[in-house]
Amino acid sequence: MADWGPVIIATVLFVLLTPGLLFQLPAKGRVVEFGNMQTSPASIFVHSIIFFGLLIIFLIAIGVHIYTG
């Protein structure tokens, strides 16, 4: 049986936490901007830290598993 939990969780978080898609933290002129479709090196760093933090919480602390087969 294949465990698809990590693949699905990582894909969803990657799409939702892409800088500039839903929000950008930190933004160029403000702290947070929503839907501006732009990015900066600082926001890439912040979003990657948030991504890995949430990924660790979902996969290790909560233990999300989705089995197929």
C-alpha cells in the first residue's frame, strides 16, 4: 500500500504558499499584500520557512496518512 499523505500535503501547501499567489509576506510596500502576483527574495525565504514548518507539523506531529490500494 502506498502512503500518499506526504505527497498530497506537500503539493497543497506548495500551491497555497507560493509567494504572491494568495498573499506575500513581507511585501514590497507593506507587511502583507494579497494577490499581487509578485515576489522578492525575502518573501521566498519567509514562505519557505512557513512551508517547512507546516509540513513538519502535518507529517510528523499530526501524522497524516492516506493509503491507496
